[in-house]
Amino acid sequence: QVQLVESGGGAVQAGDSLRLSCAASGGTFSRRAMGWFRQAPGKEREFVAGVSWSGGTTSYADSVKGRFTISRDNAKNTVYLQMNSLKPEDTAVYYCATGPLFSQVMTNKNTYDYWGQGTQVTVSS
């Protein structure tokens, strides 16, 4: 059983930055792909960014490409999402999730099995 705890969300102004963290425990974090997703009110949960189990491959949604950076520290069992140049449309609850063992980046949320409780990000104009 894997437990994921996100942190780092908050309320910021457009153009500001935030760094989200997701700490994992109780499982094989270092051997799993990881992903960040977000869900705005009334919308489907969508893929934001993902990193392969080795950290060698990353992928981003077009809407965040060039502004967000995903990284992982396997020694700390933590995955990060650095968010720069935030926009009001980035407002959502952000979730991290674990993907399959020894997997490359997965963009389909149905391939992720364990999820954190989410952290709110609110960007005002």
C-alpha cells in the first residue's frame, strides 16, 4: 500500500510561482512512474505532468509546457512540480499519483493506482 501526501499549494497572483511536493511512503516509489494531475470545479481530472520511474523521461500537458517542471528525488521518496508563470486557468486541486512499476510516463489517469488527497492551487488575476 502506497501513501501519498501533497503539499505546497496556496493562493497566489498571476505570474507567481509555487512548488508542489508529493511525499510517498509504504511502497516501491523509486520503481514507479509518477504523475501530477489537476481537477478544476466542474471539470474532468486532467494530466499535468509525468516522470518515468528512472526520472529520465518527462511529459507535460500542452497547457503547462515551458512553465511547469516535474522532478523526483528517489532518495527522499518525493516528486515535485515546479510551477512558474502561473495563470488563473491553473486554478485547481492538484493530485499526485503512482503509475506502474518500471514504466515510462503515462498520461492516462486510469493507469495510475494510488492517489494523494490533493492540494489546492488558486491563482488570481
